[in-house]
Amino acid sequence: MASSARRWWVRIVLGVGLGLAVLYVAYGLLLWSLQERMIYPAPGGIERDALEQAATEVGAESLRLTAADGTALYGWYRAAEGKRALLYFHGNGESVADSMALMRAVNRQGWDFGIVAYRGYPGSEGTSSRSGIRQDARALWDHTVDARGIPASQVVVLGRSLGGAVALELMQEVTPAALVLESTFARMEDMARRSAPLYPVNLLLRHNYDSLAIAPTLTVPVLHAHSHDDQVIPFDQGRQLSRALPDAEFVEVRGLQHQHLLVLQDPAFNAAWKALLKRLSAGH
């Protein structure tokens, strides 16, 4: 009887172990196959015609850009004085239409405003990827500097959330007057590990943005803000990134969450941002 009971328990333990192993592998495969949807949750139901109409209503020019690999991109550009420009790289759940308030604020400071919809996002063709979006960012930069004739020394780049990582990747190719970051992460791998701590995310992740590795190479001044109350990207991620930047002013925000646009809604960050633009305008 004792031997039979032991065999019974062994079968149960083996069965449970096998079941857990199957679940572990199945969930890992799910994470691997769905990561694009999690990293690039582009808003749906927004047609090009609606974006065109919104652009007309706010006085923005609709851009039709082409990335280096031939992908057709959509964007907005609203000129102020035509002498200097701020380029905005948006978060992973935004469209160009979400930039209206920021666009108006930028224009009030006397700066042009440019934004591009990442590939796979409303208005643009293609499928989102790290390498592809880097080309999209460069297409907006080239349009501003080459087609519009605005010197790189008169361009400021602002990246929010995922857009912060996109902006930092662009910094490996171009040198603007300054970089502004808000609510962004240090490494995508760290963010993925928070969601799947038991998995080798370094092997599963196909879009491993590593802003922490890029940060020490920057040669431009950086204005950076992150909220202690950010419920999506922990404050420690922002602080870690800021410490790796050679020339950064870090604004610690409280009371605002990830969905808030810190550059407009936090008084201290807004004041620092306006001072930066004013200083750069006066210098040229």
C-alpha cells in the first residue's frame, strides 16, 4: 500500500510539474508573439481624412514623408516664425492629433512644431519596429533641416515615454540644440522584466531600446522630467537615466501620472522648458 501511495504522489507531482512547465512555455510564447501589440499599441479607428480635417482646423500643414526604406509616413508641421523648430516624438499610445495643446504652446514660444506618426500608427503605412521608427524620426529631422532649411543648432527634440527612447536613438545620428525628455524609461528590458520577472526577457525581446547605453554619449544639454507618481514607468527608471546623461537638468515631478503631459502641466518643468527655449532663441 505504501509503495502504491508513493507512486500515486509521484504521478501527481510529475503531472503538476508538467502542467506548470507547459503553462510557462505557453505564456513565454505568448509574450514573444504579442510584444509588438504591447510595445506599440497604436490607437485605432482614426482615419487619414479625420487627421487631415483636424490639421486644417488647427492650422497645421499635413506632411507626407518617406522613410529611408520607402515607408510612407504622415505628420504635422505648424510654423511660427520659420527660424527654429521643436520636433516631438510621441508616446506609444498616441497619434499626431494628441499633440494639439503642445503644438500651440510651442508656437506661442516662437518655435515651429513638427511631429511624425510612427509607421503602423494612424496616417502612416508599415509595421512598427525599433529600427523602422528610428528611420521615421530621421525622416522628420531631414524634412526640418533639409527641406525647411532650419539649422540643426536651431532644433530642439522632445521625446515623451516611448518617444524619449526614439529621440535618444536619433541622437546617435544628429546633433540638435538640446534634448527634452519626459516620462521615459532607461531600458525596455527592465520594463519587460517587471511584467515577466520569471522569463529571460533579454532573449524574448525583439525591440530592446537601451537608452541607458546611449545616454553617456550625448553631447547636447538635456532637460529631463519624471513623476514620482508615474504608474506606468517607475520614477527610478527616469532617475537612473538622468544620472547617465552627462549634461542634464532633472526635474522631479509629484502629483501627476503617466498620462499627463508634464511639459505643460507641471509648473516647474514648464518654466524650465520655456527658459530653455528662450535661452536658445536669444543665443542666435
